Amino acid sequence: MSRFGTIPNSAFFAGAPKLPTIFDEYHQATGSESVVQKGTGLGLLITKKFAELLGGSVSLESEEGVGSKFTLRIPMTYTAGSGPS
């Protein structure tokens, strides 16, 4: 059994070409190439790594005109070594 939370964002659309790299190091997905983003591009990567260390996952669904939905799943109980090696 796992706990999960979903975070909707109606202002952000990743676009199909950006979905495979959205959790990559230093990646910043914007709606426009001319938009300057603040930050390092590490937030989603760190979130994914922590989730995996706890035996969970983080995923993204993104639909143009609707926005994006990030889902974080974490097991209710933690078993040491259950994450990736």
C-alpha cells in the first residue's frame, strides 16, 4: 500500500518532446524558449531520487490547454534497500 499526492499546475505544459527529459539534471521546461526560468533545474530530479530511495515514484501527465499533473507515490512502510541500488 502506498500514499500518493497529486499536484496540478494549470499554467505549465511540458509538451511531448520534453516529457522524456523532464526529470533530467539541470532541465528546465518552459512554455517558451524565450522565457527565462529561475532556479537550477534540479528540483524534479531531487524529488524523483528521494521518492525512489523510499521505494516510491514520481510521474507527470501533461496535456496542452489543460496543464500538468505531477503524482508522487511513497510506500506506507519503508523496507531498507527497497529503492534502486
